[in-house]
Amino acid sequence: MAFTIHNLKDNNNVVIKEQLGGFSVIEYKEDLSSTTMSEAQANFFMSKSNMRNKQLMVELNNSEVMLSAGAMQYMIGNIEMTSGIKGVGGLMRNIIAGAATGTSAVKPLYKGTGTILLETTYKYIWLIDVDNDHIVMEDGLFLACETTLDVAVAARKNLSSAALGGEGLFSLSAKGKGILALEAPVPSEEAIVVDLQNDVLKVDGNFALMWSNSLDFTVEKSGKTRMGSAASGEGLVNVYRGTGMVWLAPLMNYRNSLFDPATQ
């Protein structure tokens, strides 16, 4: 069996933005399907503001990947899809994990040789080479990964603090060695990476997208006293303490505030 995909990689309107292993991020320069003047105007301004459709392509060579539920658009080749769930006990664990992290209980596995195209998105696709590390990610970011990574639920080390800080009590984590694809609200060029060496990072807001599982996460008053916190105008801050890395998206909350009617 053999197949050829025409008018994808060889399309002048398509750019391969990033490639890592069998994972490729496809970006469409423009939406060429405008049929009205308003659609044409919207497409013009979207392309000028870096708001372009993107798509993750995964090429399998006798290998296996895990996808977010419902993410697959089409696949070609000798590829078998399974639920990745072993028995009723596995289903119950997945349901509990999905409820805790706000993600789907079933993350299907695709194994074999061929090509998978995921649904298009206006968000930004990050490809991360996890090299014998353990990364915790914010809810809703997971898109796909190699099954050499162990994707599981990571409980916050301080559950009461997590709730106070507006964070969920549980998050997905990826542990081991392999490629991880995330669907992020900001381009990777906007991400600030803080590398802590037995130090402390305090964040006013929940715009940390990922962090090392080795870090202790707590929520603390910004000042030493209640009066000090009130005077600073900050109140509670999310604190990451220890040795590890934190990926921040500082422009995310600012951008959201610009388009949130409640803030106008």
C-alpha cells in the first residue's frame, strides 16, 4: 500500500512552521474561500494580525501517538485507533481524571504507519521535546503526544492553595521522553521561560501555562501581613518554589481584557 498527499506541503498557501520528529505544524497563509466582501475583509485583517489557521500533522512510521479526543480530522494509511482504556477500571480512572482536569476521559491512541491530520485551529501549536522531564500543563492545552510519554493527572501539592489561587486542583502532566504538542492561547515567541535554581517565582494571576513538577506550587499573600497585601493591591499570588522551569504568557490576560465586554 502507498499514498501521496497532493496540494498540502506543495501548496503555495501552506507553510511548515515547525517540525519535530514526526510532528509538523502547518499554517495556512490566508483563507482563500471568501465569498462575500465582509469575509474578504475579515480574512485580510486576520492574516495581517497573525491570526491564521493552523493544523498539526503527525506522520507515523510503525509508531504510536495519543490525541486529544475529537482532534483527528482525517488519517491515511495502515493506522489502527484504540481507546487506550484497559477494562472497566481503566475507564473509571479516566472518567475521574477527566472530571478533575476538565479534559475528555478518553484520549484515543493511533498506531501504525501513515499520516494523521488534526482539526484546524486559530490557536497556536507548540511542539515540545520532553527529555526525561516531568511537565505539568494548564487545563485544555493538551493536543497530542508520543506514547513514550506517560500522560497522567498531577495533583497540586497544596490543594487548598490551588483553589484559592483560581487554579484547578488537578492538572495533566507529561513524564518521560518524547514529543508533546500543545494548543496554546499565545505563540511560543510570546512565552517567557523562567528557570529557577532553588529560588521563588510569584505570579499575580493564572497565566503560567506549564511548569516543572519538581516545583512546589502554593498560593500566598503578596505581603507579609493582610494590611501589606491590601496596600499593595495584589492580594494573593501564585508561588512556584524550588528548582525547575515555568512558562509564562504575560500578554494573555492583557489581550483577554481588551476584548472582554465586562472590562469596557
